Amino acid sequence: MQVMARDRDYGDLVGDLRGRSVLVWTCDTCARFCGIGGRDRAEDLASRLSSDGIEVAGVVRSSACCFMRKAREMAASADGYDIVLALCCDMGARNASEATERDVLNPVVTFGPGYLDDGGAPRIASVVCGHTVVDEPLSEAAVRSGCQEGPFRRSHARIRGRLVLYMSPR
């Protein structure tokens, strides 16, 4: 599996998408296991974006959008958008660009291959000539690189009776 994390918070994402018609594109395998994508998180994000004034044309998903055939099927199932928000690895985002022939925003850093540990937490791993040379939790790599684990989240608070949006750390 590919291990990945978000490269921005929700507020920045909204700013990047304002004025565009968005297709949310996600993977139900690696991105879901890393807490960034998958059907439920993509649909939740699409709903939040809509409530914050972003035009969302739809949500498409595949078990592996890194397979070009599946990316083409995803692209053929949607219309009415001018940008793809890719909640997947860099290969899935690359395929989204080719399959849709649209701009693609991929707010995700793909760290590379890894696995889920016994507790279900993503780990980045590299094996060279049968020897493990890197094996670390995604949580450590994300912090070190300035990324954030898990889905885009928005929290609400009221200050002086006014609704204020801010990002929660997780």
C-alpha cells in the first residue's frame, strides 16, 4: 500500500477551491486506510465544502484509482466540474489528470510504500535486498514533514455570538 498524509488544513483547501466546480476523487484502499480518503470521508468532505459555498459536482471513488482503467471509468461517470480534488496517492492524482483532462488539486503527500501494523496504523517501510532499511509510523513522518494525518476536519466555535470556523489538530 501507499502511505500518505494531508499537506494543508481545511481552511486552505476551501481557499484553493473557491470559485471552482469540484469533483471529489478518491481511493477506497490506501487513501482510506491512511484516513484521508475513501467513500465516507470523501462524501463528508464534499458535504462540508458545499456548506461552505464550494460548488461540488459529485464524488467518485474506486478501489484503486492508480489503475488507469479504473480512473477512466471514474472520469466517465461524472460531469459538470472544472477541477478534480484528488484524495489519493500521487499516482491516482496523475491518472485523474489524464482521464479527466481537467486541473487536479492533490492536497496529499505520498510518502511511499508501507503497511498497516497490528493495530491498523499506517507505517512507512522500505526494503532493500530483503532487509528493512526504513520502518516508521506515518504519524512521525507526517510531523517531521509538516503534514497532517487523517481527514480534513472543521470545528465550530462561537465567539461573541458569531460562528467562527477553525481547524482542529485532528
